[in-house]
Amino acid sequence: PASLEHLLERLGNDEFDLVAVGRALLVDPDWALKVREGREQDILPFSREALTTLV
């Protein structure tokens, strides 16, 4: 997604010390693997409804 590209660009510019991806990992535990493999199109989007299914 464009937002991920924008984030990576800003990280490259040293604009952040830390980026949290907690919600993304709750919805899609394979988030980091998909990003690493360049499969951003496969990332499941966060939704508040997904939080209701957490046990």
C-alpha cells in the first residue's frame, strides 16, 4: 500500500526512532513475513470488528 511505502521512505529519512505495528499483527500474524517478501497486497487490513474476535 502507498501508506507503507510512505512509512518506509520516512524511516529511511530517520524521521522515527520506533514504529509500532501491534494492530497489524493482531489482524494478520504473517504481516512481517508478507512485508519482507514484498507481498504488501496480501496484508489483511485492520478493522475494529477484528478485535471482537480476539479471545
